[in-house]
Amino acid sequence: MMPPEEESLDGGGDRDGGLVLLQGLKSGSTRKQGCDPFAQTQRSKLQHRRARINQQINKEMRMRAGAENLFRATSNNKVKETVALELSYVNSNLQLLKEELEELNSSMDVYQNDRLLSSSSESISVPMIPLGLKETKELDLLAPLKDFISEHYGEEGILFEKEIKEFMELRQAMRTPSRNEAGLELLMEYYNQLYFLDSRFFPPTKSLGVFFHWYDSLTGVPSHQRALAFEKGSVLFNIGALHTQIGARQDRASLPGLNQAIDAFQKAAGAFNYLKENFSNAPSLDMSAASLNMLVRLMVAQVQECVFEKMTLLRAQHDFLARLQLAQEAARVEDVYSLVHQTMTQAHVKDYVPFSWTTMVHVKSEHFKALSHYFAAIALCDCPVASDAELPEQEKAFIQFHVTMPEGPSLRVLLQDPEERRKLGKAHLKKAIMKHEEAMRIHGLCKILRKMDILQEVLSFAHKRSLSKYSEIDHEEDFFETGDAPDVHPKTHQKPEIKSPSFSQVKVTDIFHRLEAGLKEGDYIILVNGKDCRWSKHAEVVQLLKSTGEEGVEIGVITLQGSEGPKAADKKAAAMSSGSGMLKSNKENSRKSLMNSKGASTLLVWSKKSKRSKKSTYGVPFTAVGDNEAMY
């Protein structure tokens, strides 16, 4: 099991974010679980530095926008020269800030498990690539939501201040999730609450006047939108990013740690894939389809790497078939990292992804290709010659082992002749050494990767191991020229699974459930779709409501007000799915109660139809927003 997490990764976009949250907690809030904005760890300090750089980038970009506007507007040559100089200075500052942010995003080692660093060279794991969290600014929803409640629901907004503050505290807490399951649940809780918020306060015909501010996770470039879909998408991105950090911190020298890392990276892939498929028109590059596609492939590759490491723990050390399987698993890892490298070097992604990431992926591709040839050589040179009983099974496995069959004797002779096995093994080792050297050369091209001692140690150890084995099997009387070994056919025994987020696992209660879509406790229903039901029995009214379809229902109500007796009140309408909606208690609302079968959320859109002396008529049509939500 994962050890208890005492550390956190701070995602606050403002320096005073922690103070605001502390004040909220002191006032009686219990939103502490899964959130720890004050933990001073390497990772939290890294996130604080990222937040500071984001703010500086935002400031420089505003200055640049102002200078560019002045440059276009003025006709004075002296002013133009001064502004051009200022623009040059600002652009230089921006470049330095982006380079500093890139270096932070390349700090993979601080997310890794410390125990990996003290292991023996043979069992050290290559560092994984985690993502930092997207930063966001603090958001004040008190006045906008109070006004909306008064205008839209006809309720006193001040009566819902407690709920509004509770939601704001939840949002503040999710900016600094702890790097464990509690942190994930906190993000998921907020994400689920956004669906309730969407259904109550974000009709498509009216803007709430609230802007959601988020920073790009890799470039620090700020973006802001009114669309709640942008907020949802950004939180979903952070769910995926937090999974990558949890995966990177596992002890991959043990089987439980590997299984947890596999699960975390598969869930990260699922979060990014869900975001790619269900949100469009993203304003920031990190949430564009091209970037998300790259991230999904990167997570799948990291899962495949963990599967290979798992195989090295489970397979017998001197079994011929097990060594062949390891070689094919390594070839599969090389295959998926090659695909990731191709994706990272595409036009829309190349200039965006940190150079250290692209280099790391390229290094891993060459490294695992070398390992595939190394384990092929070990299988041929170190394992005993097949007996007559073992031969059929080994022949079957070896037929499918190479991409093309090696030149030379027949398969049966190859498997039973030690000298022929040595020759082919030597060819594989020669190719392994070449690929190890290529991995080390590429690694040396990146200044940031050169600082990673653990990666350098892994590459150096693997290279020396192959050289040592080559020297061991190389004979002075070898007069033949070592041939070119065919590549190993990639194959895996555990295909990575892209696990979509399971929103229903985190049950939440709608914070604003007291609104009840405009209905109050004690209201009397007098009309259902125009049918007078003042004298109907309770069961008959319930049956009328249940018989309505997905198009919704229009109801008329009477509200008792104090001692004045029954008075005609507003004729209101409520969108209700058949057999659910307002007929059920809202205390344990889950996301499903606001979603149709395709996962769309309901919206109550009120439009005034007519006005009479003592009562008004309102129509509330039911609309559905599908899973594919536009951020624009």
C-alpha cells in the first residue's frame, strides 16, 4: 500500500492563497482533508516557484500588450523607438521566464521516490515524467451568485451566503491538493460540484459575469473565460496531473509499488483522454487536442515501462523463454516511446513541449531498444541448450521472436548448437552496445538531463553490462565478421488500459440543494402542464409528474405567506426527468441525478412569458449540455 502522505504539492496561483484558506478554516470550515497548502517540501516549493513565475509571465504579457498597442497607435518616431526598445526588453524577460519555467517542469527527480536513489545500480528505475498542476487565481463568487439567486430564483441572495462561502472554500482548497488519494478525492469533489453549479447558475442565455483564470501548466501563459467548461476542464487536467505525480513517487523496486504506478499512470491517461474527447476549443495549449494526445501516449508508454519492470521481478533469472519475453517487453517499450517521440516532434507540439521531455523520451526509446537486444543475447548465451522435450516450445517462441528470421542455419540447429547461439548472441550484443551509446549521446545533448545523476547512472550501468558480456563471449579465434542481428518483435503480456475517471466514486451533496429549482417546502401544486389539480389527491399529482417525459413539465404553485393565508404566487416551472428530480430528497444527490444517459447535465432556463396582476408566468424549458463542452 502507498505510505501515508505527509507532503503536498501546492497549486496556489496567488501568494496570499494560503492565508485566505487559513482564514476560511479558522472560521469553522472543515475542508482540510486532501488539502495542505503550508507543507514545505521540495515539491511544494517547486509549485510555489511555478506560481511566482506564472504571475511574472502574466505581468510581462500585459506590459507587452500595452506596448504593442502604443506602438501601433503612435505616429511619433521617437515614441516608436522607445516602445520598440521596451518591447525588446519585455520579450527578453519573457524568454528568460519561460526558460526558468521549462527547467521547473523538467525537474522530474523531485517527484520520484527517494528509495529508488539508494538502490543498487541494477535495480534503479529510470525516472518518470510527471506533470505540475495548473495554477488558478482566487475567485470571488459571493456577489454574482447572490444577485443571480435573487433575479433567477426569486429568493433572498443573502440567505445563501453560507452555501456560497462553502463552495468558495472548496475551490480554494482544491488549489493545493495533497499528493495522495485524499487530494484526488478533493479535486473530484469539486469537479462534481461544478455539475450542480452548472445546472443552477450557468444558463446558456445569460452570463454570470465571472471569469475563470488559469495558467498553462507548461508555459505559464494565462487564459481566462466565462465558460464553466473551462473550469471543469482545468480541474480534470489537474486530476490527471496529480495521478502522474502519484505514479512517479511509487517504489518501483517492489511489486506493490509497480502495480500502484501502473494504476496511477493508466488513470492519468484516462483523465487526459476524457478531456480530449469531451472538451473542445481549449484556450490554452496544454488542453489542446494535440497536447492531450501526446500526454495520453506518454502515460501509456510509462505504463508499458512499468509492465517491463514488473516482468523483471516476476520472471525466473535463467529461463530461456522468460528472457525472450523480457526482450520482447523491452522492444514493446521502445515501440511506444518511439511513437511518443514522433508525437512530440510534430509541428503543433514541438515548440511547446520542454526539450528535456523530448530528449528523455528519445533516450528511453534507444535505451529499451538496447535492452531488447541485450536480453535476446542473454537468452541465447546464458541459458542451457534446449532438450528434446523443450525444443518444440522453444521453436514456437523463437519463430515469433524476431521481426525477420536471422540468417544462418535452420531454427532447430540454431537452438541446439551452442556455437550458433553464441554467434547470434554476439550480434545482438553488438547492436545493444551501439544503442546504449546512442542513448548516452542523446542524453548528453540536454543540459537539464545531464544534471540527473540517476539517469546517467542507469545508462552507464546498462552500457557497461553489455560491454562486459560482449567481452565474455568474444573469442580470439573468431574469424567470422559479426553480422547484423534482426530487431526483436515487440510483444507485451499486459496491455495498458486507459482508465476513464470514475466520477461516481466520490459522492457529493449539492451545496445549493435548498434552492430546489425554485420550489419551497410548503408550496402547493395547482397546475401540471395546464391541468387543474387543486382538488386532486397527492398520489394523483405525483403520478402526473412521473408521467412527464424528458422534455420537462410546467407547474403552477401557490405559496402560503405568513398569517395572510394562501396568496397567488409565481407560476414556476421545473425541469424533471421521469420519476426523478424534485420528487426525491436532494440530500444525497449524486452526479447521476443531474446527468442523462449520455452524461449531459441539466439546465434550468427561466424566461418570463407574461405578467398579470397577482401572479407571473414563467416557462422553464429543459435543455441538455452534452459531454462535449466547448471552452470559448
